[in-house]
Amino acid sequence: MKKIFYIMMAVSLAAPHSLVFSAGVSGELARDVEEVYVAGDAATAQSLANSEAASVGTVLAAQIEHRPALRPAELLETIPGMVVTQHSGDGKANQYFLRGFNLDHGSDFSNYVDGVPVNMVSHGHGQGYTDLNFLIPELVDRIVYRKGPYNAESGDFSSAGSARTAYKRQIDTQNIKLTVGENGYGRVLVYGGDDMAGGHLVYAVESMQNDGPWQVEEGFDKKNAALKFSHGEFDRGYSLTALAYEADWTSTDQIPQRLVRSGAIDRYGSLDDSTGGDTHRYSLSAELWSQLSDSLRLDSQFYVFDYELRLTSNASYFSRDDIDDPDFRGDQFTQFDNRMGYGGHLAFSQILSKQHELNYGAELRIDNISDVGVGFSQQAKIYDIFARAAIDETALGVYGSVHSQWSDWFATIAGLRYQTIDVSVEAKRIGDDEGDDREALLSPKLSLRFGPFAETEFFINYGEGFHSNDARGVIRAAGDSVPLLSESTGYELGLRSLLAQDVQLSLVLFRLDLDSELVFVGDESITEPRDATRRQGIEVSVFYQPVEWFVLDVDYATSKTRFKNQQFDGATALGKNVPDSVENVFAMGASIELDNGIYGGARLRYFGPRNLNEAGDVESSASHILNANIGYRFNNGVSLGLEVINVLDDSDDDITYYYASRTAEERLAGIDPIDDLHSHPMEPRTFRASIAYQF
């Protein structure tokens, strides 16, 4: 077994599987940055490693393999400080929290899978909607993450950071895995790979069902498939990937805590048994790379995807109904989104000298949204559409950065990104707004690295970024206060150090200013742009591997998020707190893998209290969860595993919001909507057993 170090290194472009170490050429090491297994002395490796910042890292397949998780998107919790949770059914995009953000479903954190963007612009449910339920963890080769808007390659939705997940290009075995668990959970996965036509084919087929602990059975049904063919070596080659994902489910949305406290409803109960949805995502993509000369390399990506979602929600139940309304239909609404997406990028890396390298490229994305909107519904059937449109949105980004190694102890990365977005909104409902808009933005970036000094490196980062706003909101504003592009400015101080041969430490102090915050509106289940904000905080990560078979990692993040100006409701001052912003996150994990076939892991996550309104006088409870697994590999290719979710059977909540709601009974009694905490409970202790065969 080889030790795993969280060190950014480079894979040689000239020969497969060889490593290039250089203390003098920053650009060469940044050209195809990828974390690799390193055997030998960690201190030596660290002194030769190069990276952009202490908040940049790569998560390898080996770090994911034995990680206990409830949902696929929880792979992102390998990013220090990231929290992934849920407030509805398993088929809906998760809730993401990082650096003081309630990212909702992905508003300021960009995600790519094999180069294809996952965040959805002008989406039917919320801007930046990021559904990662199609991920197959067993296929993941690595996740490269960058926090903050400091990288010129990162574009829309990257103010808090970005993650690029890559599937494996080669698997040399065939695998069958069956997992069963409580509450109707079942998963069958067949995956593997083989040499074919001078290249290598990787495949996976997945089927999963789950009812969950809810009184209204979820009936989650997921079908998933992946096919990837790769040909060539590091100097020249290509890869073709096809992904297909479909799911449908019945959801239990967040419920008022007043009803749980009174015993009127069970904590796993529902006030609307017809909420839920169905979705699909199909994509084709191609990667091509070539070493054009000794000093110039080209990496390119092209893709097309077909996406659809129909989502029925009911957050406030009967708040909008007039007491005399004979229809008694309630607040349920259904959102829909149907689109095709096209795009790609070209990325060039050019060595200018022994000290300097130029990286430059262009990124194009076209979203052809044929039908997006929302309507009031009953039993998931729309009876009154109140917004419907077709949208064409084109985003073009051009970027460049110069990586310079000025001395053995000082390096810089200076970058610039130029971004344009064009939108065209066509009303599909009489009376709705329509029109065109276009905005452009220039975003400078600068990173400084000092060291290593005694195995310690120091980083200073500055960068400007942005997120786009929903095209419909921009057009409706008619030149008022909703820009198409909202800017952000980030600052960061960091260090990374080898405290001892087997202990690595990273420490980051950050500040991020946003011109406009995207805030989740609980009683409408949407995001909306609000005023300018500032968030600042500290992140600490420690990685410890004293022996080859044991790994321990600890992460802590604390942040403070505030609106820059006092918030008002009419003439009433509300305060400066950003609702749902997270202040404290702690995570700790340990894993073992012994030569005798035993493996296992445990992870503890603490999700601190959050201010739920602008005044800061309403706060959610903290939550913590411990997940664990253990397994054994036999010599004949069979392995057995047991996974336990919520080992301590804590009765905490996954997510909590504060807004007004009213039940049918309260409506009939003439009671006005009541401001209350609304929560989605954490799933109770759940056991899942698996058997796998590798041949």
C-alpha cells in the first residue's frame, strides 16, 4: 500500500505515468495539475510540489472508495468546509453550504463532470441549480477543487469556488455490486472496463430504489448509465463519454416545527403527499488533447446535453388561499424546465521560458431552453400557469494567465478573464415580459506564492468573479436593479506546511464581497437577488497518516456573513444578517485499509447554528452526524461491506428555514399564516449491506 499525500503535482506530458518535479518552473507543474500517489519521503515531495493556493486540492479515488455517504453529491464533502444536505426528495438537487454561503442548489459554486457544466442557468427552480444525483462514486478518478474566484479558467457561479470531477479512463476489472438496506433501499451496480480498438472502454449501469423513513413512501427510482472510451497517451489522444440518467420520486418537504412539537404530525410526516418530481439528463462529450510542440499543448472539450425537470413543491401549504375560496386548492406549485445545452472549451499551455508559462483559452456555452416556467398545481397537475418562457442564453469566456517562477522561493500567477453573456427571453404566456440583454465583464486575478521555507509555503490571492442572474428576472427588471452579471471580489491569505513527516496543515483566511447575494426564499422555494454582502472567515485542515494503513483528516471552518447595508421591509429595519448563512463547520474522518483485507471508515460532521432572518434573532439548531462502514475483501474477488448512516441515531435536522405557513385546519379556523421554523429531519440510523464480486 502507498501513502497518499494531499500534494499538487504534475504528470509528465511526454511519457505516461512519469512524474515531473521542478522547483523552478511553475508553469510546467501547473500545466496538467493532478494529484497522484507518491511513495517515499513526504517532506521531499512537498518541497518539490507546486500549487496555486492552500485552498486548492485534489481528491483521489482512493480517498473516496471507503467513504460512508448517504447521497452521491456528498462526495463534495471531501472539500474542506463543504456541507451537502437535502430539504426534499432524493431526486432533487442537494443543498450546498461553503464559506458562509447557503449555496442553495449551487448558486455560487460551479461543478463540472468530465468537463461538462452541471450548474443550470435561468433554471425553473433556482439559478445555478446543480443536480449531481447522476454521479457514480465508483467511477470517480479525482475531484479537483478551487475555492474563491482566483482562477482565470473558472467562470460563472465560481465566487465561492469550483469542483471538477473526472471519471476514470481505465478500469482493468469487471465488478458487480449489490447493496440492500432498510426502508426499501436497493442498489445494483455493474461496472468495469477492457481494452478495445487500441484504446480502453469503461462502462457502468446502475439501478437504485429507495422509500426512505418517510410516512409517505418516497418511491425514488433511479436509472443511470455511463460509457467512456479513451485512446492515446498523455502526448496525444481523445476520450468519448456518454451519460444517461433518469429519476422520479415523491418528496417529503420541510414541515412546521409547531406541528411536530404539538404531536399533530410525526417528524417524518408530510402535509402534502403529491409533491415530488421526475428528471432526466443525457449527455455526450469528447475530450481531445495534443502536445503540439515541445512548448505548446492543447486540451479541448466539446459537449451536448439534454435536460428536463418537473418539480412539484409546497412550502407554505394554504397561506395564499382566501378563506372564501371554494376550491381550497392550497399553495402547491409545479416548476418545469426543458432544455438542450451545447458548448466546449479550448485550453492552451505554452512554455515561454524556464521561468514563465502562458495558459490561455476560450469557453463557450449555449443553453436553448424551450420551455421553463411555474404554475399553481393540485395533486401535481398545473391548473394556473403564472410564468412561462423560452430562453436562449449564450455565454462566452476568454481567459489567460501567466505562471512565473521568479526565484526558488517566489512565484506568481497573473490572470485575466473576459466574459460575455447574451440572453433572449420569449414570453409563452400573454402579459409576461420578454426581451434581450447582454453584459460583459473583465475579471483580473493574481496569486503569489512564497516558499517553501522549512517545508512551509505562503499564499496571497486576489480575484474578481461573478454569477449570472436569471434572464427572466433581468428582463422583468427592465433596467432597474437586477444586473445580468453580479460581480464578486475575493481576498485570501494562506499557508500549507508539513508540521512533521506525516502531518500536513493548511490554514486560510479569506474575505469575499458580492455585489448581489442570491438568497433562498423558503415560502416560494426560489432564489432571488438581494443586496451586496461581505463574508470573511478562517479554514483549517489537518491531514495525518502515521502508518500506511491509517489516515486521519480534520477540517474546521468559521465565517461571518453580513449584508453591507441595513435591510428593510418598507420602513421597518430588519438587520444585516444573511438568512441561512453558515458560521461553523467541523468534520473529522478516519479510514483504514489492512493487507489482510479489512477496510473501514468513519466520518463525523458538525453543521453549526445559522441565522434564519436578517435580524439574527431566529436561529436554527446545530446538527451533527456520524457515518461509518466496515468491510472485508476475500482473495477470490468477493467483498462484503456494512454501512451505517447516522450511527448515533441523532434526531437532528438536515435543514431548517424560517418563514410563514398555514395548514388547512388553520385556514378553516381563520388563522393567519404563522411565522415558524420549517425543518427537514435527518434520516434515522440506517443499515446498508453490500456484496461485491471483482473478476
